[in-house]
Amino acid sequence: MMAVPVLGLGLFCLFVYFFDNGKVGITEFFERMGRCFEIDLGLPKRGFDDLSSRKRLSRTHFLEVLWERLNKKFDDADAYDPGKGRY
């Protein structure tokens, strides 16, 4: 389901005051984010409650996968390439 990762990313951005120094309202933020990704994110409070009550996956699973893949990409880019003669 696409809405769950987008919701997790949205909550992260909202809670670290990534947009408008935290002045944007949660409902307005998720309405705009839903339109941007063309998905219905539903009620932000319910999505937050669903993520916080997870049992099978980590509550921040999407962000953890994002962090791991981004770091792997950086590590791969920094790895030694004998063809280019650099690290």
C-alpha cells in the first residue's frame, strides 16, 4: 500500500518542522501531500495511530529502509573503482 510509506515520510517531515518551520497544519499538510502523490491518505490521526500500534513491522519501517538504501547508495558511490583509479 503506497499510503503507508507516504504517511510515514509525511509524519517525519511534519514532526521535524521540515515545512514552513512547523507552521503548517497537519490536515492541510496531508491533504496537499495526498494530492501530490494522487492517493488518499485518510485521516492523519488515524494513520499515526495505525503506525504507532504496529506489531509485525517497526513503526518506522519505511524510514529505516529509506535510510539503509540511501546509505548503501552512498557507500557504493564511495567504493574503490579500479577502472577510475579512485576510492
